[in-house]
Amino acid sequence: MNLKKRAGLLAVGLLAATAAPAMYLNPQGRGQVLLFPYYSVNAGQSTLISLVNGSERVKYLHLQFREGYNGRNVLDFKLILAPNDAWTATVFTTGDGAVLMTRDESCTAPDKSSWAAPFPGGGYQQPFLPYAYTIDHADGAPTTLARTREGLFDVVEIAELSGPLAEAVSGRHPPNCAPLQIIDPTSPYVHPPGGGLYGDFAVVDVAEGTLFGGRATAVDDFSQIALVSDTASLLDYLAIGNSRAGEVDAVIASGSGRTTLTYATSGASILGGINALSALLMADSVQGAMSREAGVGSHTEWVLGAPTKYRYTDPEVLGLPASATAAAPPFDEVFGRLHDGASCSSYVAAGYDREGRAVNFVTDPEPAVVDPRRRPQHALCYATNVVHFSDLPADGATPVLGSLLGSKLWNPAPSVETANVRLTLGARPGSTARNVLPAGLRGPALRGLPVIGFEAVRYVNGNLSPGVLANYTVAAPLRSAIACVNASDGREVPCP
């Protein structure tokens, strides 16, 4: 059964809620859904994860890790957190793919005791798995375990628990995980999600002494009903947000006010729920700093994750024939159909030095024989993208994060060491055409692409003492801009 049909089953079987608040990005970082832009085990790094239940109620959660090319699932499971409980884990590598390890006692389903061999020294570990992109599910991207080494992940609150289900974990050490392996959706002890979750991540290289961290993007009021179902293993949780039967609302910050958009979740629409979530993440442009100073050994990379992209570009999710090449808007291409192992949407870069003078970024010279399936240089082609400002080749590992999902942005004219940079997303050089998320039942269309991310800067000090190098790192959120447009002609209009 494909995800198109699964979403339809859930809409028929579960949506019975009355009017309620719309989903929105919580600026305090707490919510029902947590979106993490990046995990990586490349270049000697590991990723540390912390999830916290900041409420007085027991939480039933779904965690899903997606590889960075096409957003295919590589590991997912349920997690139960007691009131004020925290869960910590590490994503590391044993040489090929990524592995999740935790020493936390919190219950999981399937139970963590059934995971792979226990971690040496105590704890539980589970390798990430390639089943969603190999054999019958091959999509043109790499099929090795190395594909699991970087990507993004999300946490969705399915329900709150009470009664004996809550008593199994509240104040018990260790908790009684047996009653929580399969939860009856009709149980009187299952309640709608209540929010209050928050989370952090850090990509760490212990040997090099580097750390790039941040907090998850939090979506609150995502669902007004419990998302427990008899077909729970088949559900695509990010796509089933709801406000009431048949409709879902999203509230976006627009200038000094707020704009509400409404999308259909029943009938012919299969994208209503995911469109609402994408609306919260839409960026007409992203802006941040770039440092490439030889004197202090600095490099800058931007991580741009697209948590919802798979719902618009993955042919298996969309149920498309082999001849289809056009993705659902706001994205351009079906994954792997026009570019090998990629689905590309271009951007236009502008930079300004310390004095506000323009810096032009140009692509590398084209090879003598141009391969039309070779991905463009100034484009976001993956579920996880790492834009790097360096003189390294466009293909190959990026200098800071060691990513193989890089987009090179360099060869500046005139030469520059630091700059403020803006990427206009879904734009094409010399064209007024732009990518647009279509309008729903009510509210405007939105221009750009749905992304989240951060900038990572590393400085290398070679003068600390003879023979000693010191690394200094900083991670900061990127700034984004919202643009509302007329649904009929794409003309920018004030957000209502």
C-alpha cells in the first residue's frame, strides 16, 4: 500500500475533531512535532540527540530518521516518555552506515531489548537499515549502507497516555514496557497530543574538538486527535496534521502580523496535511554569513533540510508512472527522473562584503562534454543539502561537515573573505519564474521552498603553540523571509 492510500485511510478513519487552533511554529521551541535539520556520522563525527517531555503527562511519540538523498526511512520506532522525562541517544558509525545507540531506560516499541546486540559497556544499539531504497525500492541513488550516514529526522507526538498505560512508566525505574508495545486506539486511556516537547542536537567530532549544535524546529497544535491507529505502522505522521474533519489550518508569521491558510485533507486532495506543514517552513529566501579567511583558517557551510520534500518528489510516495518527471509544487522534479539520484530546485545567490559591495558567485567551468543528467551546481537537490563556500570541487565531501550532499557556492568575483549571503530559493538566473506552494481553500499561495537549517563555521588556529592546532566552531540559525503571492499569476501581494 502506498502512502497516498495510507493518508486516505487515516483521513476516513480518524478525522472527527471539531474546530481548534491551527498548527504553527512555536518560537519557544516547544510543540507536538520536532523537526531536526541534520544528523551526520561523516568525517569522524557523531550526532548527539536530546528529547525532553516538558509536561506533566505521559507522551507516546514516533521517531523517524530519513536518509539525506530522497528522505527515505532508515529507522523508526515509538518512544514513551514519562512526565518531565528526557531521552538521549547518539548516532555514530561502525564503518559503513549509521547506528543509533542509547543507554536510556525509556520504553520503546519495538522494545529496545529486541534491537541489535547490546552496546559494549551497556546500552542498546540499532543499525540504520537500507530496506526503503534497495531492491524493489531502488530510486537511482546509492544503495549501500553509506547512504544512511547523513540525513534528517523528526519526532511526532501521537498521543498522551493516562491510567494503567501511564502508570507503567510514571515513577517506575525501570519502567514496565510490556503494556506499551501495542496500544489499542479505542482505549479510554489514549488522549490527543498536548505538546510541550523540545529537543536539541549536536554534530560532534571528539578528535578534532568541534561541535555544531542547535535546537529542533517545533510545530505546535499539529493534531487535535490522537494519531494512534490499527494501521499505525503504515502511517506517514508528518502528513496527517489536522484542525477539523476535512480541513487543516496553518498560521504563519507575516511581517508584524499572522496569516492563516486552510488546506483540504479529504476528497481529491492528498497533500492538504503536508501542505499545511510545508507552509510553516516556506522561505522565499534564506540569509546568513559566510567566512572564508585564510588567515584564520575559516570555512562556512549551510545546512538546508527539507523535511516535507519526499511527499512532493518521491515517485513511490506519489504513485507516479515511470514516465512522470514533474514533482508536485512547490518542487520541480521527481526524484531521479531528470538528474541521477537527485531532485533539483535551483537558487540564485547574492553576496555583499563588509561595505555592502556586491559579490558575484559563479559556477565552475563546464566539462568538455556536458552530461544533461549531472545535477546543477547552484541548486538544492536532496532532502538534506549542505551549501559550502570553498574552492574544493563541486563533487566530493564538503570541508567542514564532510557531506556528500553538497552544493558548491564559490568562485566569487571580486575576491572576498567574508560576506552576507542571500539565497533566493526556487529562482532561476535570468528568469522571473519562481517555485510556489499553491493556495488552499483559504489564504494566499507562498513563494519559495520549505526548508529549515543553520550555518556552521569552523576556525582553525595553527598558532596556539608549536605543533598544536585548535579548532573553534559556531552554529547559528539562518534567517528566512516569507512572500505571499497571487495564486493565479504568481505576483507578490501583501500577506493578509
